Amino acid sequence: MEIVTELREAVVRGDMAKARELAEKALKAGHDPAVLLNDALISGMDHVGELFKANEVYVPEVLLSAKSMQQAMQVLKPSLVKSGIKPRGTVVVGTVRGDLHDIGKNLVAMMLEGAGFEVIDLGNDVPPERFVDAAFEHKASLIGMSALLTTTMYTMKETIEILRQRRPATAIRTMIGGAPVTAAFAREIGADGYGPDAATAVDLAKQFTGKA
């Protein structure tokens, strides 16, 4: 399983070219794509998440690792689809209406993909109705909202209210984050979770889908 370890290390190092090359090599050698996904890509990104939470790596390094994982995923995806491998769950993410900042949201999206989730990224300046419509359309189990401005963060509450109006007993959970957002604010507006950073957001998504 040496090539699996090498692929995992390439993801952790953020070596995009090597990650793609090793994924191609491993598939040609007959390695199970599910093993490559779980033991190399997801395992590698899980480790990067732990390093990030411990302040041993920072956002630029995490972005490189996530992009390396994506390069390998592009190679593995056709084989995973053929094998019937299903994602952990589907997450709709976006930056809220009136807010054009997306670096944090992009990092969360990439790390969720690295953890095995299907991510529907709505981009930035997303109105509350769009979050809810997309969640139902894609049968998502989680909506993740980001805001960097205090003037936009209250639209998160609108999204939660619309979600509950549309389906009061919905199983769709909500998670929020961003510089001005706090755990107290999440409780105030009725969000199910608060992620102070991308790694914590991924941990919450795993908990909410029962696949931690």
C-alpha cells in the first residue's frame, strides 16, 4: 500500500502535480478507488484539518492541500461513480446576501469535499430563498452560511426562518460562520451549529450527518 501512503503525503504537502500523478498511477495499478479516496484523500485532509486546528499550518497551506485533493479527485471520480461510491452527504454552502467575501467559504467548501461530502457551492451574495431552494433541490442534509460583515450576518436568520416555514420538521441542519459570527449569535438565530474555522465546520458536518 506504499502508493496509498505516498498519495496521502502528497495531499498533506499540497503537491498538486504529484497527487494527480499518483492517483493515475494507483488506478492503473489496480488499486480500489474507494481505498484511495478514504485512506489517502480523506485521511490526508483529516490530518491537514487537525494541523490547522493546532495552528501548525495556515490557510495558504490548507488551500494547497485542498487543491491537491481536488486534482486527485478528478482522476478518481469516474471510477468512484462506476463503483457506486456515495458521498457522506450533500452540503449547500454560500456567502449570504449583500456579502461578497468568499475566501473563508471557499476553504470550507474545499475541506468538505476533502472529507467526502458533495458540495453545492452557491457562491457569494446568496439570498435566503436560494439557500433553501438549493437544499431541497439537491436533497442536502446541511446548509452552511458565511458572512464577513455585521451588516449581512442577520440574513442568516432569514434563511433559517424560511427553511422552517417551508418544512417545519425538516431534517436539514444549518451551520454558520465568518469573522463577526459567534456561538452566541448562532444560538440567538436558531442555527444548529457554529464553525469558528474550516476544520471545525467539517467536524460539525460529520456530526450532523452521523458520519464522524
